[in-house]
Amino acid sequence: MWRGRPRPRKLTSRRFRLPRSGTIHWRRVSLVLAEGERNPLFTPMKKVLFRAAFGGLIVLLVVSVALLLAAISSLFAADNFLIQGILGVSAFAALFPIGAGSYLLFRRMTREDYLRAESEKWLAERRHPNQGQLKRRETLKRWTLWIPTVIVVLVCGFLDETWPFASHLLHPYSGRLGEYRVSIPLIWAVAFAYGNEDDGNSVLVAQRYRGLLRAGSGLYAGRRPPFSISTMGFRSTPAGDPFASKTNAPIVSTAFPFGNRVITCWEEPPPEWMIVKRYIACATPEGDFSGWFGGSEEDVSEFYRTLESAKPTK
């Protein structure tokens, strides 16, 4: 029976807090660590199973949201682009609350284990013989956190070059057009690539952007942005391309060597639906390979160089 002195409270890891002052209660820290060793929150195997189950829960939530939006989309017509756009934006927006909620729930469920690990880490750092090395390590960690931000700024600042490079990574075999191979420059983005192994028909469309980042800022500033797009496309059709027909009144016509054959290019007035300065179409006499260009004056030479790089693979 205790007399004259209050009964000491039972110390638990929930009540343990690292002191903000310079005083270190080594006895309390030792008791917390000893309690964690006697009664751990998760054994290593349980940790693995718990994280796997938690990851499965997140996947289940994402799939449930996708199925729900797909069911809602089936209630409307397929050509209702407004509803499809709203559902598409909702699909991306739903990922943020799922991620935030999962993070908060995970921290809540592993709070005691986290406190115990942080206590052990804090004690190890206090006993480290080289405190200067720890300070340099912490400084390096703080600067490392800025690396993603710097990468995003650089990518957005040079979007005209970084986006085409990323498109080449996403379409590594886009230059293969049936029996031909075309080398698309790295500054041209692969906008569309299609190949059919049954009939051998292949299509490749590439675009060159100028002022892609300034376009958005110009719209917000209320002025016309200095933005332009040049497009070039190539088709491989072993049975012949019905669209590769020469116009009746071309502005200029030129023939180029194309392997053992020749390919003819002719320039004609741009179609009404194309806001471009130059429009050029090319095709072989058999019509099994064709190309076209629509864009600015400064990209015409790049189109011809790409056309000359097209080589038969057989």
C-alpha cells in the first residue's frame, strides 16, 4: 500500500513522448524499448502480410471506383463527350482521396510501431560518435526532397523537347512500317502509331511543337499565344494506298530516290480544315508507301530528311 507518495502510472508507448527540452529521461526510453521487445506490434512476417493486405485494399478501392464509373458511363450514349469527359476527370480525381485516406489509415494502424522505431533511431543518433556526419546527412536529405520539384520544373520549362522524347520512349517501335523503317527525329513527338500484322498496313504520325508551354500562359493573359504545330505522317500499304493520288494541279512536283525506286512529292494548297502554311504529299508509283506533311515553313526540310531516311527492310 502506497502512503505519502502517489502511485506511479503504468508507462505505455502511447504515452511516451520525446522531450522538447534538453533533458533526456533515459529510464523512460529504456522502459519503452523493453516493452516493445517484449510485446512487438508486428513480427516481420506479420508486417509483410499486413502491407500486402493493405496494398490489396487500395487496389480493390481503385477497381471499385473504376467499375462504378464504367457502370455510370454505360447509362449514357457513347458519343456524349461531355459525360465521358466528366467521368474521365472523376476517375483521376478519385485517386487523390483514396491515396490520402489510405495514408492516414496506415499511419493510424502502425502508430505504435512507428513510435518505437523512431525512439530506437533517436537513441542511435544520440549515441553516434560523429555528430557532424549526422548533420551533413540530414542536410543532404532535405536537399534531396527538392529533386522531384526541380525535375518537374525542368520538364515543364522545356516541354517542347521533353514531351517528344517521352513519346519515343512510349513508342519504341513506332518507326517500323511494314516492310519499311522510318527514323523520326527526337524533337518530333510520336502522336499516333498503328500496325496491322494481318494485312501489313501501318500508319505513323509525328508532330513538332513550338511554344507548347507559352500557349497556356498566353491564353490566360488574353493574347494569342505563339504556338504552332507541324505534322507529318507515313503509311505503308502493301495493297496500295487509295489516298495516295496526285492532285490535278500541284504547285510543284519533285521526285526523290527511294531504294531501287523513286518517290514523288507534290505540294498543293492546304485543305480548308488545316491551318498550315505548307502542305506536301508523297507516294511511290505502286502506292505501297506514302507520306504527307502539313505545317510551318521551317519544318519542311525536316520532313524531307525524314522521308529520305525511310528504307525498305527487305
